[in-house]
Amino acid sequence: MINANPEVEFCHGDIGSERKPLMPCTIVIFGASGDLTARKLIPAFYHLFKDKQMPPSFRVIGFARREKTDASWRAELRAALDQFSRTKPVDDKVWHAFAENLSYCQGDLTDEAAYQKLEAQLTSFGSGPLRENILFYLAVSPSQFGDVVEQIHHTGLLNKESTGWQRIVVEKPFGHDLASAHALNRELTRYAHEQQVFRIDHYLGKETVQNILMFRFSNSIFEKLWNRNSVDHVQITVSEKLGVGERGGYYEEAGALRDMVQNHMLQVLSLIAMEPPVSLEAEAVRDEKVKLLKSIRALSAADVAKQIVRGQYFAGNVGGDPRPGYRQETKVKPDSNVETYVAMKLLIDNWRWSGVPFYLRTGKNLPLSASEVRIQFRPTPNVLFAAQCGNNLDANALTLRLQPDEGISLRFNGKIPGTTLGARPVRMNFSYNTEFGAYTPEAYERLLLEAIAGDATLFIRRDEVETAWQIVDSIRAGWEGKALTNREFYAAGTWGPIAADDLLSQLGHTWHEPQAIK
Ligand SMILES: NC(=O)c1ccc[n+]([C@@H]2O[C@H](COP(=O)([O-])OP(=O)(O)OC[C@H]3O[C@@H](n4cnc5c(N)ncnc54)[C@H](OP(=O)(O)O)[C@@H]3O)[C@@H](O)[C@H]2O)c1
């Protein structure tokens, strides 16, 4: 890249660490005929290949039950790529060069003979790194993880003490409560070391989420303010404009708490609030994230009643688009108490954050889709401008916009020009697109590359998953057997139930509404 401004020195590469050259490897995708493979995985590998980021030599083997040939699988993937690629049109020449590396292995996940076929395909690549270095991507149901891991172990494909490397990538959901997450983790680590297991939360692949660490720990002016002395409270909002739509069946089992809070929101919270890690090594970063999650104050049933708000949408309209109520959605029980919205106040019992409320909220059928973190600073003493400016004098706030219109803005007071002493909040705004141009790799591209490189920083460790489930389980226990009350329903297209506003008003706070992208 040309540095247009010679006074500005760029720091290139990974955050603080040089990536080692990638070794040749084979990627085995279990669930190769599924939605995830077509929509996310193959487009991500294609773009990595196009951008010359794949290892110098690689193969992708797709494993699934349906009958297919190499040619028919490639043709299906090509059609999907035309639909889902982030760059269009798909480059034919690049696709053909990429597709030569793809082959299909038909079989059932429970059938030993199918793994012999897989082994034979891998062995046909020779005895070198394409046979030894294997990334197993489990794009199948979590209930099938145990079978796959056992079979690849018995076939000699997964070796704890191998000369090459073998890694297993798994997708959420990582269980549906602590006990099931525990059981799943036990199955995964029966034949593999924890270091070989890469748990994906695609939120961590987003540039803006990764930028939280850079922002916090490379800017001294903010780091000094990042504690209870200066911060009044923190708000994390992940709002979704869509309702549950066709996913009613899934949502009845999940709900907003399991679907969004257990993973994405607690991940963002831990990055925002954790202590500086001793290095950017995976274990150092993950140690700090776990420490933070463990310092969230435990919630008794009485705390849940006071600090956690559920919500469920009834019929309304979002931006003029009429939406049915949740209980009228397909595959949803007419008297369902499943939450489509959750808001909470969490307290972190450590030196830095003692007494600072962290408010989290997420919901469906809200007015717009946006994710942001707002750091609300304490106000100044109300002595100098109170008479002239009254309530117009704002406390400073820093907003990290994770999506859309990714960027950061700082709100402070400016004097309104003129002969009187009027004030108005104004913003300093940094926008990713304006500053760096549109750079929009999919989160999966970054994550797949890290998995191939063996860097687990952006993946979730076993104890992180389990600690997050502990928090979520205590909330669910508090809700057990309690029906939703009137104050917990909200009309589709509004910012959630009244109870969520009450939660903040207890301490004189109000929710900050994310801005619609212009
Ligand atoms: N789709 C997403 O965007 C997304 C996002 C986050 C997480 N996930 C998770 O990723 C996993 C896969 O999701 P998906 O949406 O791709 O599911 P999907 O479309 O239902 O695909 C499932 C895949 O598993 C294969 N499969 C199922 N049983 C099998 C068996 N006995 N033997 C061999 N292959 C078998 C299917 O192959 P056949 O149909 O050929 O039998 C198919 O390729 C799930 O755990 C999901 O929760 C998905």
C-alpha cells in the first residue's frame, strides 16, 4: 500500500504479530451439501484464494450423505457462489483454478466405511502435508459432533500427537445450557486436545469487533478513562429489524437469551471490559476474557426479577412493513413465553468496574438493525453552565458502532455560536468506510484463515463457553415457570417493552437509540 501521508507511519500485518507462512493442508467439510457450506464457507475460501491468502497448496473435501460427483458438487457450489459472493460477478478464471481443489466424498457420518473412503482420498494426496495437516469443519448438527470425532480418531485421521496438525472447527450452538455444553465439550476433547478445537463465533471475525482491542489498548487517552472513575454506565445494543420469520421452530427452543446473549453479546462485553492481556497470544487474550466473565456478579432469582427483562413482540409494523405477533408466527405455540427481546443490567465485581452498570439488550422486530457499544461517561459538576444551559449540557459519550456504518463517535458539548452562552452536544465521528475505503471481507474469511494458521485468539475456549452458560442458566432459572407480564410485550417496530425502560430509569438512565444508516 502507498502511504499517501509520509508523516503517518503505518503498522502493517496482524495485531502485533507476524503471520507465519501457511502450510499446505486439506480442509474436510462435514455437511458439504448444507446451507452453511454454500452460503458462507465456500464463498469465504473462494475469496481467500482470490486474494492469494490460501496456503500454497490445499484441497477441500466435502463430506455429506447425498449422492454427488466432484463435478456436480462444484456446479452446485458455483451456482451458490453466484448468489452469495460478496464480489460480483464471480471471476470465472479464479473459480476454475479454485474448483480444481474441490472433491466430494459421499457417506453417512455414522458409517465407518465412509471414513475409510475419506482416508483413501486423503492418502491419494501423498504422504506429505496435504495428508497430515487437516482442518475438519463440522458444519453439521452438534448432536453429530461426537460421532464424527470418534470416527476420524478411529480412522487415524485425528491424532493428538501427530507430526502435522489436525484441527476441528465447530459452529454454535455450543449446547443449550451448561450441562449440555459440558457434555459436548467432553465429546470433542475425548480424542482431541482442547488446543485442537476451534469454536466459531462469527462476531469475533468482524473487523469492528477486533478493533475494540486496538482502540482500547493503543490509545492512551481512552484507556485512562476506561474505569469506574470516569464511566457512568455502558450500553451494548444488538437490534434486529427482522422477526423470527420461518425460524419459529428453532426460536421456540432458543429465544433471544440463548441465541444472542450467551455468545455474541457476552463476547463483546468481555472485549470491552477485560483487563489488558499480557500479550496478544490466544491464551493470554482468552484468559482475560474468562476472568471478566467470571467477575460478573452471580444472579439469584430475586436479582433476575430486578435486573433482567424479557420481551415478546406482538403484531405491529417495522418501517411500514406489517409484522405478525410472535405467537402467530409459524411453528410457535399460541401461548409461548419465549423471549424475542432481552435487556439486562449486569454488574462486574472487579476493581475497574465496581458499581458501573453494564446494560445489554437485543431483540427482534425492532425499528432497525444495528450493533453498538456506548460508553457513557460521568457528567461534569453542575456548577458553571447550569443556569444558562440547564439540561442541554450532556455527559460525554463514546459510541463504537459495530454495524452498520462501522465507526466510532465521541459526543461532547459545543458552544452554540452567538452572544449567549448556549450549548449543544456535537460529535466527532470516525467512519471506517470514509477513512479506509470499503473493506468488507466476510467474518468467515478471517476466521477460516486463522484456523488454518492455528491462531485461536478469535475462537472461544471451553471455559469461556461454560462460564457464559452459567450466567445464562441463572437467568433462565429465574424465569422458570413465570409467564410474561403486560409490561414485557412490545409492538413490532418499537424499541422493546416498557419494562426495559423501567430497568434503566431506576438509576436515571435511558437507552441510547442507534442511528439509522443514511
Ligand atoms: N447456516 C448457517 O448460516 C449457520 C450459522 C451458524 C451456525 N450454523 C450451524 O452449522 C451447522 C450446519 O448448519 P446448516 O445450516 O448448514 O445445516 P443444513 O443445511 O441442514 O446442512 C446439514 C448438513 O449435514 C449433513 N448431514 C446431516 N446428517 C448427516 C449424516 N448422517 N451423514 C452425513 N451428512 C449428514 C447434510 O448432508 P445431506 O443433506 O446430504 O444428508 C448437510 O450437508 C448446524 O449446527 C448449524 O446450527 C449454521
